[in-house]
Amino acid sequence: MPAVTVVIPAYNAERHIGEALRSVWEQTFKDVEVLLIDDGSTDSTVREGERFADRMDLDIVKQRNGGPAAARNAGIRRAHGQYCAFLDADDVMLPERLAAQIGVFEADPELGLAHTDLMTFDEKGTVHKSRWAFSEPCGGMVLDRLLLDNFITTSTVMAPRDRLLEVGLFGEDRRVSEDFELWLRMAARWRVGYIDRPMIRYRYRPGSLSGNKLMTALSALDVVETFWREHSEYGRAHPRLRRMSVARHLAAAGAGALHQRKRGAALAYILRSLAKDAGGGGTWKLLAKTLLPSFRHLSRTKARGAAEAM
């Protein structure tokens, strides 16, 4: 039995799947099986994957399109490894990734999962050298911090297969933030390991689900609100945290709406955020940014009216 199963969900990933698989093949840790779950692709994803069949322990599983959560869950259920490591079909592992995470679990077998820092890139090159450019990833008992910000990226995660099964896997009714929901469930039970150096190159792609900031923010908001409904006792014990977490995600929804130039919706989310937690300095700045065009328009209107009256 392999120590690690790398689970790669793929949908119409012919352009990048070869690079992802090559990065697994080049790992310094070799006790690995790879499950490529083809989620109903209509392109040459399977054919590109088959090019690696003679280089590694690779099993390509074809299924009807069900979304990334269903594809990952299919991989976890079929996995033979003690640990499952996730990799999206357009991301890339650095060569020491699996070895480093196995080392983390050997040092502390009681962890629920281990994740790593990452660097982001697009077709033009590196965008961020570290996740610290836009978030604050960490390890330990991370539930409270995770409720404020999902700093765990799926392609950086390795977790014991039995613990993934114990908490119920990815929610297949979600197409966005299904990973956030799972990380919260795991963080509520176990400590989280963290490697503070980039082990994944995460690809930014225009048009991806994660690129829709409003949709992503609203999905994360629903995850957080669902968590608090299901953990009412924890909410009563931590009322400040509950307000702050909902406020943060409402503000993120406001920023997402503003990004799409939906100023009315943005204003509604921002005001709801401030009603939950008026101490968020960034939210006040976002409010000013949302209102500024209206003030400018009003000022120009008054100026024109004054000029016409002269």
C-alpha cells in the first residue's frame, strides 16, 4: 500500500494536466499513487493523463460531471494511501512538497491536516511569491482564525484518509467553498500543521469559479453562517468572534459586489457588516470607496446647477 494518494480532480484540463502530473512524478518522495478523477471532460484530459501511465502508479477514473467536491470525494474513497494529498489539475507541486508534509505527520501524528504556503502565478509569471502577500496562514488550533479568513488552499493540503472520512468529506452540494466547509469541520476537532514555505504554485485563471469574487465571498459567508447555526453553543461562548467572522465575510461580499460595479449591493453588504462589527477599519475604507462616486456625482450636479443659475 502506498503512503500517499495524490487526488487530482480534472475537468477539461488538457492544457495543464501534464504539468500537474509531471510535478507529482518529480517528487522526492516516491511511495505515491495518483488518482486522476476525470469529471466528465469533453476534451483530451484523459489522453494527456495517459501519457504518464508508464511513469507512475496512476489510475484514471472517469465519472459524470459532478463538480470538484464529488471528484475529490471519489478519489478519497478509492485511495489506498494512509494520507490523501490534493492537487488541482492546473496547479503544480514543488519537488519537496510530499516529503515535507510526511515529515510533519511523522513529527505529530495527531494532526487533522497539514497545509503549506504557496506562490501564485499566471501565464505572465509569478504574481505573489507567498500567500503572506494577501493572507496570514498558520497552524495549531486554527478554528477561530479560520472563521475570519479561509487561509487554507486545497492544493496545499495533505490529510489522513481516515480523518477525512470521519468528518464527512467535501460537501457535494457546493461548487464553491466546499473546501472551506471541510477545513472548519476538521479544525474544530484537530490541530493543523503548517509549513511556512511555498510548496505549491497556484495558477490564477481568468473565468474560474474562484475568480468570481462576489460568488466566492457569498459562498464563504454561507459556510460561516451555517457553522454558527450548527455550533450555537460555541457561538454563545464566543459572541465577539461570531460577530467578527460574519462581519468579515459580509465585507468581503461588499468588496466582491463593488468589483462587479454593483454599488447598491456592495453598500447593503458593507452596512450589514458594520452593523455586526463597527470596528473594522478596512470596512470603513470600503464604505468610503463605495460612496465616493456618488458624492462626486452629487458635487458635479450641484456645480452644474450653480453655473446654470448664474
